Amino acid sequence: MSMDHKFDFDGIDGLSFEEALTKLEAIVKNLENGKNSLDYLIKSYEYANELKRHCDTKLKEAKLKIELVSKNQENEEISEKIEIN
């Protein structure tokens, strides 16, 4: 990301988890070089915070889906046991 990078806050919701994580990693690498203006650092921090929020949301959604699949599988197994008996 260059110093003149435009942060697309509106486009974050359309990113996959992997895309958002890649952008976060790029921001961290860019910030580590220590050659950025204060304004750029603040904007980077704000953008990174939104990317982190997005990643957290995606992870929570994935966890809920896994729990739902597991619960459905457990219910099917219980139903099968009841039918067998």
C-alpha cells in the first residue's frame, strides 16, 4: 500500500475473510516501515480496525454455521437411534 492509497471503507463488507486478512497483513507491513505521515497512519488504523471487525464477523458466522451443522447432525443421529429402537 502506498502513501497515496485510497481506503475503500464501503467495499469492506464485500470482502471474503481471506481478502480482508490479506489487506490487514499489507497494512501491518506498510506500517512497520515507519515512513508514513501521521494522517496516513490514522487512516490506516481506522481501515485496519474495520477490516478486523469484518474478519471477526466472518469468523463468528463460520462458527455459527459449524455449530448449526453439528447440531443438525446430532439431531439426525438421535432420530436414527429412535427409529432403530
